[in-house]
Amino acid sequence: MRIRLDIAYDGTHFHGWARQTRLRTVQGTLEDALALVLGTAYTTSPTGAPTPRLVVAGRTDAGVHASGQVAHLDLDAQLLDALGRSRPKSGSPLDLLAQRVRGVLGKYPDLTVRSIREAPEGFDARFSAVWRRYAYRVADSTAGYDPLERARTTNVNARLDVAAMDAAARSLIGLHDFAAYCRPREGATTIRTLLEFDWRRDENGVLIANVRADAFCHSMVRALVGACVAVGRGRLSVEDVAILRDAHERTSAFPVLAARGLTLMEVGYPADDQLASRADATRARRDEE
């Protein structure tokens, strides 16, 4: 059985998503909790079948948060049946699994599983996704510093021009090579479709970037918002951000902002009957790259 997990976490004290030896990560913490609940280590299940690891929609970097992360896991149905029989009046086995995982994670944890449910046929958390949405929070001198929001907000000691930042952001929308805004990885494409990019102030005056794309390359969102903050400070013009993009070269004309302000908000998927074809198409494109 393939199950879908909807996950939220404060990334402050995690070394990113991916499991690493001797480092606390989201994947490692969550897989260990699942293993404890299911009574199996990540070697083999009681039936002797390999126990797979979580497949995630997007690997977040160290310090990045998530309110709408998605992962999937293939489980031996016998494990879930045994879990359900252990407490037959506690709802479905998947509801019980979610409850027990939350229990293992403890009281007031920085990681939780919002829900666990059976995934539709053909669902792949990573390859079926059609877009990811991030938000980035910046507090300038207009908003001021709020110590209660310090873990998820980047502070800038200047008064930023949100109208100019919004105009710059919108000028980058579309299918482009974003090499100037990505940390290069050998053999990986930097061509992406930026579907939405805009800025606004919330009710407290904090600047919020909304960024949605089919996918993101490494450090892309933090570089994009860094360029817009440079525009807001008057260090770049609105036109400069597109000029830099079209140069297709990594640049030091703006800072890449800190991970603390970045949150993965949502992952979008097609209709259930299109999940498998979307996953196949994405895999084929990755293979070509």
C-alpha cells in the first residue's frame, strides 16, 4: 500500500530534509518515528520484504520550514492490519498510525504529521507534483523586529519599496533559464517555469513573497527574494533582475537570503487519473537531463 503523508516542520534545528549520518534531519527523525511505531527497523519488515524510505515532494535545505510538505511511503499492508488489530476501536489503521507517530514525536515538537492517508493509484509525491509554492518573510524597518517571529523571518535594516520589489518579481515570471539564481549542480538543468512571483505586506507590515514554480533548483527562491530585496533597497533597478537572469551566469550583484525566512507552503498535484502519466513524464525529463 502506498500512503501519503502531509507534514509540517520548523526547520530551525534540522540539517535539512535528507537523512544524514549523525545529523538531525526531517527525514531521519520521521522515518525513525515510523519505524518505532511499526516495530521495524529500516532494513527488512517482519515479512522479510525491504522497508522503503520516504519519498518527498521537495528536499528542503537546512533551516527551511514547511507547512505543506508531502511525502509517500510504500508499506506492507500486513503491518497496517496488525496495527489496526492492536486497537480496533481507534479508527482506521492510517489514523492510528498518524496518532502514534505524533505521540513518538512528543509534546510541542518541531515536526508533525498532519495526516496520513492512502495515496491514489499512480501517486508519487515527487514526480507527480506539478508545482510547489513557497513563502518568504522579510521584516524591514517599517515592520520592525519581532522576537516572536525571529525563527521564520529575515530582518533587513532598511525601508524597502514593496511596489518596486513586486514589479521586479513579476518581470521574472515565465519559462526561463534561471542559472543566475541557482547554485549550480553538475548535469542538472536550471530551466524552470516560474508561475507566480509577487510581494505584499501583511497586516503587521511584514513583506511576504509568494513564489510558485513547476520546480526549483538549489537556492533559487532565496536568490530570487535576495534580488528583489536589493531592488527594494535601491541597489538594483526593476529592470536589472531580468537582465541578470538573461545573462545565465551566477552573480554576486545581490545576496542570497537566509534560510530562516523560507517556508514550503503547498505542493500541487493533477487530478487522480493524471497522477501516473505526470510521474512518468517527469521521470523521463529528469533522465534526459
